[in-house]
Amino acid sequence: MLLPDSRTTAFELIRPPGGYRLDFAVLTTYTLDLEALLVLPLSVLAHPDGGLDELLADPLRLHQAIRDAGDRVHAFVDESGIGIPRSARPLYSMLESSVHAVRAPGRGAFHPKVWVARFAAKDETAEGLLRVAILSRNLTFDRSWDVALASAAPPGSGRRVSASRPLGDFLRELPQLATSSNRVPQDVADRVDALADQVARTAFPAPDGFDSPIEFHALGLSRRRRAWTPPSSGYRTLALAPFVNQTGLAAVGRLSGNDRILVSRQEELDKLSENALAAWKEIFVLSDTAQGEAEDVPADADEDSEADQAGANGGDPGTGVNARQDGDTSAAGADARRDGDTSAAGTDARPSGLHAKMIAVEHGWRVTWSVGSANLTAAAFTGSNVEMMASVTGKKGGAIGRGIDHFLHGGFLKLCVPYQRVEPETEDQRVTDARERLEAARDALVDADLRAVCVPGDDLWTLTIDGGVAPPADDVEVAAWPVSVAEAQALRLDELLRWRLPVVRLTAFIAFRLRVPVPGVDDIRMTLRLPAEGMPADRMHYVLRGLLDSEEKFLRFLRALLGGLDAVLAWTKDEGQGDGAAPWGVGLGGETLLDDLVRTASRDPDRLKPVRRLIDDLRKTEEGRRIVPDELFAVWMAVEEALAREPRP
């Protein structure tokens, strides 16, 4: 399998190829790291060399990317799957319109990991591009062994393609799954519907060595909730999944004869009876060394060196089967409980190891691989979870081997050791009961009619969490705080949930910590995006002014914008040194700013759009007009007038 760092490889799936720009993207995930979504627009627009901490250390650098791409990226996440960020950042408020909490119709988990991006060609005469990725990873920075199947194709316009129609139906239904407190705006729902229609009419090519097109399988939707099995049967089966139970194993075991190979996690296999595992000829778990690699792989690991081991189309994110690294850190508790992903938004645990979900079935000279989000569990196979899988079929042998042996002996078995049963310790009933009480309290919070109410004051605003929630069990402590402030400002649920905040700290993202005083029981930690009342309409202007609070900072940033994102990255290394008393008079290379604006307007007028938005935002207030003084505004207006006089093609 591949050894990529998740920050630099998974985002390749949504980064525009050369000659294209991101037009619209839909991401679905069981768990969501707000920091990952915050960094995503910058990763889309420029390839950062530094890590997450470096990217987030300079919010100004991040701000323009979010403004330029944030409205084009929408994430749909399980209703209790938003994690609590590591750091309190005002910028999280800019994600509120891009995050949509959804609920599985069958009351299972909303568990699919699907990324669909539409790219528009910069050359208006060229056609656009659709890229689809079916993953086993969530939108987080956690790392374990994962797999992704990605493909790209020009948007179709003819009849619907039977292989792609389930993916189109899945996208079309997403806005309808939104919880009552997080309704998807109609304009966003319309864009999702248009994307769904294009996807349903597009045939997505399989990786080299497989037939086309890729077949998609949407599970657990209200219109077609049904049990799922891989699309073929045969004489040999390989199954990989981190979470398994007897129902799932029995369903897969019926696909082939006696030659069955299973790879899972030690702790999951230990929970099963010997009878449940008897049908599997060989059973493996990842070795301690492989699990260490999943946790400690360097950021610059070679993505292509082991592509053949994964049966992958190594370096091209547009079409290939790639193993990637991530982890379901904290599932949502019991909804993951139904699937087995028991740690995503619930605890601080960071599981490593196997997280890929794949099934390969050999039939004759051919093999079918199915990859995606479904574990080998009852929740996935009975349809209570919403899941997404994709299948590709091809010849086992030939120049590009795609069979089970090629995958196993090409390198994967080097990561594994034979499974040896370890009798699990019997869990204390007090621990089991305490977890159930925590999950009940979590469910009550998710179902509660809570809302964030903002009231202005002289200098600070008051943010209050209003609405009723069923009181938890006596020993369950629930604390809450806005994600824009430190956890030290958390208040207990039985207190008045009210904070006095500057306008830049107002947010609809509220963190919750659920705790019981029972040893061995982890906290449940999650963030809810609450409906908000009274939020100031110009809240983002305050955030912007907090980042650009002087004329000198604005001018340096403006010059970087005119130089493109590479210049923005270089500007962040400038350590804030200014240019003197009249900074607006100096351009990128010593020329006047007017010359640079005119040059940019003539060569690439689209690059002035973010400048226009920036100046419009700042000129709306007296403080902003000090940052963009009249002299500079006059220069800008001269450029705008010149642009208006130019004939348009």
C-alpha cells in the first residue's frame, strides 16, 4: 500500500489539474475536522510546503483562500460527527455556510466518504472535468491505512449511465438528509442537484487493467434501502475491513468457495467466536511495524514507489486505486457503534492501523474489487447506515495484474502477520452502562432544539445557547463552549450558557464535552452547528479587519494577491517588514501600485476579483476606510473605470 501523508495526498483529489479551476465540490464524511476543512481551500489553490500548524499560524494567508474557494466546497457530515478543533480560531465561523449536518434515514450512521468535484477550464472554449473519489477515509488529519478509488472524465450530457446513476441519486438526496436545524439553502441544493445530474450522465473510467466504467453502489438511502453484496460471486475472496461482526462475515463468506482470506483488526477479531471465523481459510492483522508506519510515515513519503503493491494507478489522483492514511477518530459513539467505527467525534483517541474497506472476488479469469466506506458489519449489509461503494472488474493476470495474489504477494502481506487469538478481557458492566449513559446524553443533545442567540452590547456581544434539552443521567456532566474560544471557558449544561464575546468570536459552532466519573470510559467530544439568531450581518468584515488592521498590512497583502498565490506564500515569509511611510506608492518590483494594477487588469483581470471583494469589504466601515485610504481607493477606482471602458469579447 502507499505511504502518503494525508495532508498532502488526499487533497490532491480536489486540487484542480493544470488549466482548470475548482467550480464546485461536494464532500461527504462520517467525521469532520474543522481544521482540515479550513486548510482545504488553500490546498486547492496552492500547494503548501509546510504542515497544518504552519498553514494555520497565519490566518491572513488562509483568509483569501477561504474567501475565494469556500463557497464552492460543501461538506455533508453525520449529525454528531464534527470534532472539536485543537485550537480556538475566529476563522471557523467562515465555514458555517459550508458545513451541513445530515442524518441517515434508517437512524444508522451517515458513513459515506465521497468527494465529487467539478472543474471549469480556464480556456472557455474547452470542456470541464468531473473528478470522483470513493474513499474509506474521513475528512480529518488522522492517519491509518486507507484506500481510495478516484476517476475523472468530462461531464456527460446524454442519457444517464446505469453504472453512475446510483452516485447521482446519492448526491441528489443529500440536501434532503439535512437535519431540521441545518436546512441546506436552496441555492446550494440547486447546485448539488445540477452536479448530481451531470454525474449520473457521466461514465467514469476505471484504472488501467480494469474494464470501464466504474460501478457505484449507494446504500441506505430512503428510496432504495436494501442489503448490499459485492456485484459478483466466485471461487476466491479477499476482504479487508477494520470492523467486522458475524452478520457481515457470513454475508461475504457466501460469495465464494472455501478459499477466503480476511484482514481486520486484532481487537475486532478477538470479539468474535471461533465458529464465526471458521469459514475463513487465512486471517491476518497488520504487524506492529506496519501500524507504526501508519502513525509515523514522513510527510515526504514517495507516493509512487509502492503503487503496484496496492494494484494502483500510483501518482495520478484522477484515476486509480490508492491506499491512503486516515482514521475514524471518535465515531459518534453509538451510531458508529452500529457500524463499528467507535471513536470519531466522541473521544480524543487516535486509532492507527487498518482502516481500508475492500472486497475482492475472483471469478474465472476475472476479478472484481469493491472499495468504499462499508465495513463487514450488519449496519452496512442491512442498510441502516448510509454507505457508498464502488466496483471495478478486470482480468487477474496480464501485463497489469489485478488479482488477489498480485495484491497480497506484491507487497501487502509484508505488512501483515497471521492472526492469533487473544482472549479479550471481560468489560466491567459499570463501564458498559456508563458508555450507554453517555451515548443517551449525546443523542439527547443532537435531537434537542438548541440555538445560538446573539445580542449586541456596547463593546462585546452576548452569545447564549437557548432551547430545551433532556437532563442527562445524574453522573453525566455536559459542558459547552464556542469553538472560537478556549475550552477553559466551558460552562456546564446546568448553568446559564452565556458568553460575552467580541464580534469576531461569534460562531454557530458549539463544542460539547460529555463525561462520567467512571475509570476506563472516554469522554464524548463533539461540535454541533446550531441555528443562529441575531448574528451581525457584517461579522466577516470584522474578522477581515482583525486580520488586516493597518494600511501597511493591507498593502503588503494586496501586492501578494496581485502576484498570485505563490507571492502570497512568499509574503508570509516576509516577517511583516514594511515599506516606509507611503507603502501604497511602491509596487511588486519598485513600480507604482497603479502600474501593477493596470498590468494585472490587462493580462489576467480575473485576478482582480478578490481584490475587488477585499476593498469593498474594508470600505464599508470607517475603520476599514483608514486601512484603505482615499489615495489608494482613487488608484483602484481609476483601474475599475479603465476596465469598464474596455470592450468585452
